[in-house]
Amino acid sequence: NAKDIIAFGFDPNKTFIFSDLDYIDALYPQILTIQRCVTAGQARGVFGFANEDHIGKYGFPAVQAAPAFSSTFPHFFGEKSNVPCLIPCAIDQDPYFRITRDVAHRLKKHKCALIHSTFIPALGGSKTKMSASAQSTSIYVTDTKKQIQNKINKFAFSGGRETATEHRLLGGDPNVDGSFQYLTFFLEDDDELEQIRQD
């Protein structure tokens, strides 16, 4: 997500953010080269594709992989066609870049390096997913204080126990409590976070 890259403080003058669709002319030759290096069996093994899956699923890993090679961007790198690449991504993107790393040697390129990030859980707990179409799953920076309070009170999965008696005896479970999980991302003071965990 481009907004995430910008939020991390990447210098816009040194950062090339693009859409695959807008840049497909440059990507396509590299995509074809990568597709020739990955068999359908490899794709099925990595992604679990079935015969019923559409052909686009088989072709997309090469689209994801192409930007990991500097030779895709000659207008930036010129003759430097083997510049190492660092990819910040969420853990769900890892299979695409495992394939990318597997084909790198066949292309005589450096293997890309990855920095995995974790997902901020949805308010409904770690077993649920945030969705832009379901406003109740997330807290947005545009939410008012009242909206945030309402979302937490109404939708946030609690670390409460099975019974009130058990909850009074053991306290909440911060490992599954939605509000506490948010604090692990946004509360800067680790000592305060640990105190909240203990309380």
C-alpha cells in the first residue's frame, strides 16, 4: 500500500510508487521471463491452487515478482541490472516472494530480501479480518473520539473469560483482547503496555 510506504517516511524524491496497470509495458517482458521459470506444479504447491481455479491465479505470482528485479526498471537503474531489492510486505505476501527468490538464480539475479510485517487485527479479534467495506472492523484516523468509543464498546472482541466468576478470578486475556492488541501497535511505552497486560 502506497500510503504505508509514505507513512514510513520514504523520501518521495527517491521512491518510485507505481500501479502495475499503469506500468505494465515495462513489467510485461520481465513477467513473461518469470512465468517461463515457474511451473504450474510449483504454483499449485506454493499456493494450493486447484484445477477449478482460474488461470489468472497462476499468472499473478509473476506480476508480483517482476518489480523485485532492478532490470525491470532500466530508466532508473540503467546498466545496473542486478541491484539487490528489499521488500517490505505483510506475511500473507510471503509465498509470492518465495517463488521470486526461487527463480532469481535462474535469472542470474540477487534474491530479494523481505521485511515481514504483522497485521493489525480487526476489532473482532485475531480470527477476523479488517475490511474497508465493513466500517465496524477497524478504527480509522478519521473517526471521532465518540465513534472510536462506540466501536470498541460495540464491536471489539473482549479478552473476557467464559464466566463472570472466572473473569474476576483470572482477569482478561490480553492475547485475544482486541483493544489490547491495538495497544501493542500504538502505545509507545512498553512499560505501560506491560503494566496494562498485568492489570
